[in-house]
Amino acid sequence: MLLRRGWLSLAMMAAVAAATAAGRHVAGVNAATMGFIYLLLVLWAATVWGFVEAVAAAVTATLALNYYFLPPLQRLTIAEPENWVALFSFLATALVVSRLSSTAQRRTAEARAHQREMARLYGFSRSLLLTGADEPFARQLTRKLAQSFDLEGVLLFDRSSGAYQRAGSAELGGWEEKLRQVANDGRPQRDAGTVGLPVRLGASPIAAVALRPDALPEPLLQALANLTAIALEHARAQELEAHVAAAQRGERLRTALLDALEHEFKTPLTSVLAATSALLAEELMPAGSRRELLQVADEEARHLREIMDDALAMARLDAGTLEPLAETLRLRELVGEALTALGRSAEDHRVEIREAGQAAACLDRRLVRLAVKQLLDNAFKYSPPGTPVVVDLAGDAAGASITVTDHGAGIAPAEQERIFDRLYRSPRVEEQIPGSGLGLGIALTIARAHGGDLTVQSRPGETRFRMWLPHRSGETA
């Protein structure tokens, strides 16, 4: 810095000498003119560089003016008043202008630094809004803090969990206990180029953060602590909201499952109870009638066991503990079994089964029958009575597809992505058509358990669900 100022002072002295040489060789240049030229040089030096350079220019200009332009010429004397006036004018100009210039430069630098700080704060706060759910929020916060402010090391202590998160190349060893103390008593600490700040939300700290280096301005440090507190509390609120929403969804799912099971169990149980009650009431019932009632009770009991097996299979699928079995089966037979299980629900519609060749597949019979049953039940519910429901079956060496098409009102484009969500039902039909919102989710779960998928295409007057199922193993018949 001193060397640079020395070179600049010499440069200003050279500029004064050049102006003096030029003034001596130009006719009509007098002391007043040269004084004005020297004053401009002093002003320029004070404005561009500073006080030291301006003083060098002022002293050199005073000597040159005295020696070359004030009588007696070519003699250095400051006895005359005009010499004192010139020297004082140059020096006063150098001092005042350089101070004004340095003040303006300092304020400009401060304004630019403040602008950079605000830009960094804005970038940091914006990056906090873009955090993902793939890793803990506190870890992302420390990393973004280090990146946004070029910090060598960041250590965050979360008081509620007692956990630490680190970022940056510096380890900040020994600061764990210090941060605990900062979080407990709320007083900042500085040591070895590192600052520890309490992170407050309200009166008491909720965390503490250590930053290295500690060269950031105090207002910026406080702003960082405030932003960190807001971000941590926002993340906690979101986490709590997610837990509450998950609990509510779980409760709704449990209630819906119980309602669905109650509905499924009620019909076969009613039939079984009616048959057994009639048998017990009529001791002298004819053998043919007795056999018919026993057959009804047996069929409904088997139906009840089938419902329980399906429910247990779905529970194990959701838990990931059930591996679908591989069995070669005809798709037409499978659809027929699903229609039989639906009973009266299928009576109001004409079901048309279209098969491309002898469609067969190697799949889990019970699970796929349950999925087809859900698709058919959905088609019957959401299409007017009397309209046809078309089932297209196709199979090849890779797998099989089952497509169920109904001719109902259709599904709005905005809802087509949500209809497979558990418990979701369209507001347009929620109060008009009974249901639990589980059927399509069950069918999708079964399809994906086989390595396949379930898709939907819908427009007013036609909705088509296509389930693709690759072969599990073995050869198709």
C-alpha cells in the first residue's frame, strides 16, 4: 500500500512538472492561469486517489508556481503574501476535496457491500425455499449457508433434537460444547476466527450456529441468525403438519377399510344367518329344502372366506411381505370369476368380453381376480344402467393386458392423476355414488406388485382402464 502511494505521488509530481514545462513554452500564460491549472491537478489527485497524492501535487505546484511564475522569477521564496496564499489554497483544496472524495468513496463502497449482502441474503432465503425432501432440512440449511456466504465452516446445533449438522471444509473442532452454551445462555462467542451465534425465535434460543471466518458484518450475522430461526421453525411446522396429515389419512383409511369390510361381510353373513335360522326353526323341513339352504350357507361361507383372504392379501401387499404367486390361467375365466363375485352389481349392465386369441398369462389368480373385480365394480358404479361394459383381453410372450371400458360421464383431466390415490373420490360424485375410494388404489397396487401398471384414458362418454401384467414365470398355456 505504501509503495503504491509512493508511486502515485511521484506520478502527480511528474504531472505538475509536465504542466509547468508546457506553461513556460506557451505565450500569454501567467501566474493566475498556471495557478488554476495546478488547482485542477490537485483536485483531480484528491478525487481519484486521495489526500497523500493531492498533498504531493499541492507542494510541487506551490514550488513550481513560486519558482517559475511569481516574481522574483527562478528564485524560491515564500516571503510574499501571494506565495502563502497559493500554498494555503493548494493544501486546503487537497485536504477538503480528498476528505470529501474519500467519504464519498467509502459510502459508495459501503453501499455496494450492503447491496452484495442483500443479494446474498436474498439468494440464501430463496435457496431455503427450494430445499427437497431427500435429506434432513438442517443439513441442507448448513450447506446452503456455507455456499451462499463462502464460509470455510458451518456448525449448526439444534437445541430440540440435540443434533449437530456440519458443512464446509473446516471441522470447527471443539465448538460442540461452546454452541450448547451459546444455545443455553443466548450470548454470542468468538474464538480463533469463528463466531458462535444464538438462533432465536422469540425470547429463548432454539438453536446455535458457528461460522468461520467471522469477518461478516454484525448486521449480516444477525440477519443470518434470524433467517435460520425462521427456516428451522418453518421446517418444523411443515414436519408437524405432515405428521398430522399422515395421522388423519391413516385414520380415514382405517375407517374406510372397516366400512368396506363391513359392507363386504354383511351380505354373505346375512345369507348364512338366514339359512341357519330357517334350518333351526323348521325341524320337519323337507330334505330338498334343507339341502338347498345348506348349499346357500356353504356358498356364502366360502364367499366370506374369500373376502377375508383378499383383505389379508392386500394388507400383506401394502406391508411388502407378500410375493405374488405364478399360475398359468385363462383371462376369460378370470373375468368370469370376478363377475360371479360381484353378483347383482353386474345385472344392470351388459358385459361384453372380447378376447384376442386364447389370452392367457402366468399370474397370481387371487390377486389379479381381485384387481379385475375392482375395475369392473368401478365401471358398473360410474356408468348408467343398461350401458355396455366392454372387457378386452390380450396376451403375448411378454405378458397380458386387461382393458375395461365403460360409457359413463368420464373423468375430468385434472382428476385423472388423483383417482388412484387411496380414499380419493371426485367431489362431483362423492355424495351421489356410494364408495370408499379404495378400489382403483387396490387394483394399481396389485398391478405394480406383478411388475405391471394401471393407466386410464377418459373423455365424456367413455373411460378406459388398461392393466398391463408381465408374466411372473414359466410358459403360458
